[in-house]
Amino acid sequence: MSISLSSLILLPIWISMAQIQQGGPDEKEKTTALKDLLSRIDLDELMKKDEPPLDFPDTLEGFEYAFNEKGQLRHIKTGEPFVFNYREDLHRWNQKRYEALGEIITKYVYELLEKDCNLKKISIPVDATESEPKSFIFMSEDALTNPQKLMVLIHGSGVVRAGQWARRLIINEDLDSGTQIPFIKRAMDEGYGVIVLNPNENYIEVEKPKIPVQSSSDSSDEPAEKRERKDKVSKETKKRRDFYEKYRNPQREKEMMQLYIRENGSPEEHAVYVWDHFIAQSAAEKVFFVAHSYGGLAFVELMIQREADVKSKVTAVALTDSVHNVWHQEAGKTIREWMRENCCNWVSSSEPLDTSVESMLPDCPRVSAGTDRHELTSWKSFPSIFKFFTEASEAKSSSLKPALTRRSHRIKHEEL
């Protein structure tokens, strides 16, 4: 295990300070001398030798990576998969590098949604002024005019954005498993209109304005000597705080503030907003939702707030390892009954795909996604979800409850 240069330099000093502090009053002078020594070490220069600058490329080519014909991210020269530990023993730097690549991946997926899937980028709020923060969703050309079917996709929480299920899968596996693109293309092939939500794009970040700090002693009636002592103590405190902050975070980043997007400040708000302004206005006779992880919770919240409208328009809902909880979210009895008949949750499980999984919650049926990896549940249940939607659509057309087909399917598994 390697030890950083700064640690080698500072470790003996820290040990000496610890030993001295265990001594009596006679050791105070030595402690003061050591503190003075530490205060004179230029940690800015010292830490720069440990951690390279946090300046990263802003293109895949700059990172020397590209997606191959299989949708896998590979190094342009070596053909190797992405390496997280690019610099040994520099976890913070490696993490920042990974996050920088993730931002490029997000923009790359946005481009695929527009160019490969022919989706339109729609700005929200729909009545936003030019100066206020904005977000966006993606829609197919016929999303609002398709008279038959509409599919709505909602991802989970975290760093993922519109069109993604899991950034980790996009970087380490492939585009098919990590993005919503296979769902979008198949939906369009089968005659669905498509709307892709963007529930994590809740705010924009801007640099925090610097507010000059005025000394309170200027307007004080305290004696000059007392003010000087207080200022000296304040400066020493700030010096010590800056010392430890420099060691912990040698490359101080800009202080940012968040400006939230009107009526879209959370995934739940976003789901309701898109429902009111787009989904509810669509011509589709049958609406279908695919919601992963926290997206399932956002859908349940949508039901709670728009129960009658959702029941009248939505035909079936496919959840993938949803984290919703009908008790905590206080979903009423009528919502729970509707979910039992019209929803199915493909959960992470080592059981074969579509095997019934027991649940303690009185909401929708749970079946195995055929994988015990949370982030893979959407991709692994992909064929079953479309089969579920087809059965639900046919059942509605023949005035049958859509869950009957799914229930008989589960009974066969249980009998086997």
C-alpha cells in the first residue's frame, strides 16, 4: 500500500503533537512550536504533488473512449473497458474523473434520443420566461396525437437523466442495458407514442455570489485592546480551519447554489407536471408506464394526487424494482385495489424471470426480473414488460381486467 507524500511529511509531526499533548503543562511550549511549524507549511503546494488538477476533457474523444458497434464503451487505443482507478491511491480524483465522464455520457444519450430515436426535446415549464431555470423532457412526434397507445418512461433517482436507467451500466456494460433506447425503439415499432420524463433535472447550479464580510468590531463600542484580542482569536481560528480544509480539499472548488425549476423541483412534482400538461392532454386511448426504482414512487404519488384521471387513462403500469410504499405514501384502499389489477413489479431476485415473489405490501403483484442486480431489472424484464402491455391492451379491448392474464400466468408458475 503506497503512502502519499503529504502523509509522510505530516505523520511524524502529528505523532509528536499527540505525545506532547499527553504530557503536563511544561509541554505547552513545544505544542505551540509544532502548531507554528504546521501553520507555515504550504499545503497548497504540498497537496498538488499528491493530486493532479481536477481538469478533465469534455468529450469522449478527449477521454480516449468511444462506443463500439455493440454499444460498449472501450478505450480507443487499447480496446479495454473503462478503468475507474486510473490513478492509484487517488480515489477523490478518480471519482471526479468518473463524474466528468458521466456528464459527457448524459449529453451523448440526449443526442441518441434526438438523432437515433427521433424524439423532440420539449422545454418545461411550458410558460417559462427566458430568464428562469428550465428543464426538459423528450417526446415522439405523435406522443400527443397518437389515438391508440402512449408509453411513458420514468427512471430512478441519483445522477441518471432522461433516457437512462443506470449510468454504471452504460459505462461498464453497454447502452442497451443502461439506457431506455431499446424500450423507445420497440415501443415506436409497435405503434406507441413515447414520452420520456426527466425527474432528476430539478434545478440549475450557479456560482454563489461572494458576500463581503464586514467586521462587527468597526461599529463596536468596545475598547481597542479588547477588539484587537478578539480579532486575533478570530484570525487564528480561521487559520486553523483553513489549514484542515486545505488538507481535506486541496483544490477548492467553486461554491455553488441551486435554483429550483418551477413546479418541477422534485421527481414527484415533475411527474404531476408532465401528467397535467402533456399526458392528460394526449389523444391516446391507452397509456402505459414503465417506472424504475424511485420512478415507481413518483408514479404512486401521481396516483394519489390525480387518482380519477390516472384510472380513466392508464391501462397498465410496469414497475422495475420500485421503491414505492403504499403505507408510507398513504395510498388509499381504492388505489391499492387498482394497482393490484393493473400493475406488476419486476423485482430483483435470483428466481427465473416472471416467477412469483411474495410481498408483505398489499399493492401490486411482484415477479422476478431474472436478476438480483437492482440496476439491471429494467433490461432483464424488457421482453416480459412488452408482453404484459400487449395482454393488458387486449384485455381492455375485450372489456376484461388486464391483471387476469398476468394472474393466470403466476398461478401456472406456482402450480409448477
